[in-house]
Amino acid sequence: ANFFLGIANNYTVQFNRSWYKLAGGERSGYFQDNIRLTPRLTLNLGLRYEFFEPPRSSDNAITGFDQKTGAIILGDSLANLESKGVTLPSLVTTYENVGVKFESYKDAGLPQSLVHADPMDFGPRAGFAYRLTTGNRPLVFRGGFGLYAYPEPLTTTTIHTRVSAPNTGTYSIQYNSSATSPDGGSNYLLRSVPTVIAGVNSANVIDISKPGTSIAPGNVYAYYEDPNQPTSRSAQWNLTFEREIMRQTVVTFGYVGVHSYDMGQYYT
């Protein structure tokens, strides 16, 4: 009956910023050399250094969260973020009305990217090849180890920060919810004569330019990366026996291992 009469239980309007100008950076260098120790044994040694800049946005709109103070950490002032269209003044006011607190990255003791860079990303590489037998088709024993580093994908940053306050907001009126009903009680539609009819006078039922109670406490989200998140790593190793059994034919038997750790994590 409510559907037939145009009496909706709730109306929702979603604010999202449209897109991000994200950037990252990498500086790296390496040293590598092959050393033939004996006619049978050759070593391959190397060391790589990598410095990854944490993902950042040109408008400094990436947000974090301070677990000690319970405040959302901002990469720029609210006034600047509002002037860039990252958030709305009414949205910020509405958040503050339900108890959301904001603090600057400086007050949180963080860089403007909100994540500390890891300056100790060294990647050793080592390998060897040893001829176990002699002759035209010797049995060769090979092995290697490498430690690799991976920066945080920019896509992951976009997915999480775009749904964090104050970059987004869901305005909603649910008439039967005590949090947003006109009189603060539940089951409002059962206790009143409806004044808003969908498609008749519902166009401006939610006015995002006016702060109000259309965002209920508990409906604000903050996604953030660990400020001390280490660089994601992957260790790879192998031990292999191989021998040529005929022309252009080699038999290989080996063990290959991969272990990844310190994978990027976002908290909610």
C-alpha cells in the first residue's frame, strides 16, 4: 500500500568527490657481479636499494585516523579541502554535530602523506651454479635467493580513501528510524499522516546545503593505512638440478619457494 501511495520509508543522497590526482615515486639502484671462483663454481651476487614514496594526492585529500584521540587525520586544512571541492562545508558541520573530530597531520606527528616512508628497503640477491660432473653434458646444480619490495598500489589507495570522511557522505532520512525521524521516535509512518509523496513533493526532501541530523551517529567511516606500514616484501628461492640428455633437450628437477609478508593493510 505504501508503494502504491508513494510513501517511501527512506530517501538517500550520496556525496562523493569525483576523482583523485594520485602520485607515487620510486628511487632505486643496484650492484651485481658474476664471480667465477673455480672452473666448476660461479657465483652471482647483487644488492638492490629501493626507496618508495607513499601514495599521495596533489590536493592532499588522503585521510587517516588517530586511534589515540579518535580523530580523523587530514592532509590539509578543512577550509582548503572545502575550497577544492573535496568536501562540503555542510557535510563537515553535520559530521561535527554527530561527534566527529578532525586533526591535522602535524598534530598527529605524521608526514603530509600520513604514512612514514621506509628508508631501509635493501634487496640482496645471490645465486650459484656448480658443475657436479664433467664431460660434454655435465650435471649442474643451481641455486638462488632474492628479496623483492613492492610499493602500495595507487588503486588500493583510491578505493579506500574515496569512502572516508570527510571526502564522502551519505545523507539519509529514514522515517521509521528514531535517529532520523522528524520527532525522534521509531515507527513514525505508523503514527503520522505522510506529508511527503514520492514524485510529487520529494525532490528536495534532503537538502545537503543545510546541516542537520540526516547523517546518524555510527554511519561515518574512516579507512586508513597503518602510518608505520612497512614495504611489502617477497622472498624467492630455488634449488635446481639440470642436465642436457641430448641435443636441445634438458631435464630439470628443482624446488622453488616464495614467501610474501608485510602486505599492505587498511584499517576500518
